[in-house]
Amino acid sequence: MSAAEPEGYAARLAAFAAACRSDGTPREIAADAAERVLDCLGNSLGALGPHTGEAAGPSPQATALAVARAAGGAGEATAVGSGVRLPADRAALVNGTLAHALDFDDTHLPSVLHPTAAVLPAALAAAEATGATGAALLAALAAGGEVCCRLGTASYDPELRNSVFFEKGLHATSICGTVGAAVAAGLLYGLTEAELAHAIGIACSMGAGVIEANRTGGSVKRLHCGWAAHSGVCAAQFAAGGITGPPTVLEGRFGFLTAFLDERWTAEPLLAGLEAMGAAGNWQYPRTVFKPYPSNHFTHPGIDCALALRRAGLRAEDVLSAQLGVAAAPRRTIGEPRAEKTRPRTPYHAKFSGPYTVAAALLSDPGEGGAAAGPGLGHADFSPAAFTDPRRLALAERVEVVADDTCDAEFPHAFSAVLRVRTRGGRLRQTRVAGSLGGPGAPLSREQLAGKFRLNAEPVLGAARAGAVVAAVRALATAPRGAVGALLALTRTG
């Protein structure tokens, strides 16, 4: 085959994406994509709020903006919040970093990755740079998000009951997200089907990310989605300029899947139903679940358990000891090393701690938190003052995280937990959740998602402008050319 006629898995994914542009996406898929735009913009604005700084030093999101501005270049796209105009790839870098900064972004199961925070910033940048319609943005996000999720799902190993990416310490979000971002940006840049396949091939050489920061801290993980979005835009631009990728870049002997996953991958979830995506039931991306709490998703069922015991009358001061049972894979993220998890080093590190989040749920202000779904954990629970609170740290020391067989059987199709508390009076209190709030069994409603957006956006935009953003996002399906730039202009703070 010639370079203009790619073949293999990349070509099939490119054909699917091109059909999303030419034929459109099912109405319910476009509507779902709009809710993800709203959620991601809210998370990005929340990352500019008062409770999101490091204990010391500049935030990664502030550093990303400073580095992007210093590099110069023509202003093609807008950085959320600041309104700064940047080259498209650097706008994607800044906005992707903002989108992932709070760890409040949506999670796909069973791949356990965050597709929107990597794909949408690339789509926004390319859409604004090209003056795309709202419908074109939603189609590109849906297609790129779908490719991202399918690549992640191909890594699921039933014997491990986990993603092979995750088992190897690789961040599937940034690796698969780079490819999804390239697809989304490529659609908006007008790439042909063959060029889209080349963009996929180029992006496969760009994705990277390790997740040791989940265990022992460090702020670099917040750059992962920004770099994925930046790389995706660059891959699309390179493909438009004539750079080519290998036709077997995904399935080949030295291709993406084997290079990252060894021989432990399967093609079926990557390719199944690609030629029949007019049926909404064949889509993976809409199965991505929204978060009600701004912390690592593995902590959510433990938070739900703690809140349930609290509603049942448990007082934090009565806790003698507690045991949080979760699946074995999440335990490695939120329970180990124990010394790091009971005394997190930074506010962001606290978001990945089972002991801290259980303690915070038992001690937090009941008026705070998941405005998406009522009282729960909110941004204030991860402020520099909160994560060093002696009461919270003392309670976290009394929480042990263990592997639970039932949770293991349910993971990763659901995030479940059991919390057993021994009180000072000698009583054993216990509760179990089969799936966390916001998950498949308890999805957040459209109204709750708007509430979550307001929780994030109103402190920096005010109520009136936050409402204007909600209205603009929910009108994207019929919005004219240039609507994306107008939407991003509404997000400017100050």
C-alpha cells in the first residue's frame, strides 16, 4: 500500500472518526459529549479557585501557563480562565493541565482512564483555531474520546482484573489520551481519512506517563493530560504537513499495543462494532462516569461508606480503629505506602489517600463538598490547611486499607468498598457500597452535573457568568462557526 492508503487497526479507527464528521454522531452521543464539555470546563475553572494551591510554591497549572506564554507564537486559541491567546498546541497544554489538576475529571470503566481531560483540550484548541461549529466540536470530542476509551479497554486483562497499563505503572490517560486527542484535533483540522490514520500513527510515538506520583506524591501527574492534548494537536498538524505513521502502528510487532502491554492485549474491545456506530449502544465513551468528589476515583467508595456511617450516627471522636476494604489494585494506589497515605505530603497527594479521605469524610463540614449530590468532600478538604489538620491526620492514622475479595470481584466494572469501624465503646460498625456515587448504579443527573459545574465555576466567575457558560455549552449542538471562541471568552476570570 502507498503512504496515502494506510491499512490496519489505525485505518479502521480513522474510518470511524471520519464517519463521525461526515455522518454526524447519534443525538444522544452528542448530548452526552456536551455534558462532558461542561464538566471539564468546570473542573478547569475550579483549578483556578482558592483551595487548589500547593502547600508551597506555584501550582502546575500556573507553571504551564507561564511556560506556554514565554514560548511566544501566534494566538490561535484561548487558555481557560486567563483568556490568554496562545498557539493551539500550547493552549491545549494549558487547558489539559487545568482539566486534570483537581483529579475531578470523569473516569471510564473498565479501562480506568480519564478521556475527556486529555481529548477535549485538544478539540477546543483546534476548534477555535479553525472557527468550527459547536456540532463539529462535539463530534470530534465524541470520536476522540471513543478512540481513547477503546485503546484503554484493549488493555484490560480479565485474569488480572485490571488494566495492564495500570499494572505496569503506566498512565493510560496520557498514553491513550494522546491518540484520542490527535483524532479529535485531526477531524477539526479537516484531515482526510488517510491523514487521520497517519495522525494516529504519529501520536503513538508521543504518548507517555508513569503513575508513581499516585503513590508517593509529586505534582507532575497534573501535566499528563496537558501534554497529551498538546501532543495530539501536534500529531494532527504533522499529519496535515505530510508526516506519515506506520499502517500497523497499533497491532504490529513493535507497535503501540505490544510495546506498552506486551502480549496481554485483545483486539475485540478496540474494534468491535466500529462499522455500526450509528447505534448508541456500541459506544464506550458515554459509559465514562462523572465524579462527585474532587479526589482519585479509587477513594470514592470509601468516602461513600464513611458518609453513610456518619449519617447513621457515627461520630469521628468515637472511632478507635477503622479498616477500609477495597480491590487489590486500588489498594496499591490509595493504601500504600502506608506512611505516605496516613500523612500525605501535599494537598494533591491527599487526594490519593484512602486513610485521609475517610478521615476527611467523617470530619468535613457537612455543608461542604459534592454539591453534585449533596454533602460530601469538596475543594476545602484538600486545601493546605485541611490536609495538615491534626484531627484529620490523627484519624487517618487509625484507618487501615486492606484488600477485599468481594471488591476484587467487582473491580474494575465498579468501584466498591467496605468500611468496618471499631468504636471506643467496643461496637463494630460496618457498611458496604457495591458502586460509588456517580458510577453505573448511581449516575449523576443533568441537574447534579450543573450543580457540580457551579461549585467549581462560581467562585471564579460569579453566578451570572457561570450560568451563561452552562447555557452556551448546552446550546453547542446548534451553535454556529466561531462559537467555541465565544464560549471560552465567557470563562475569562476577573
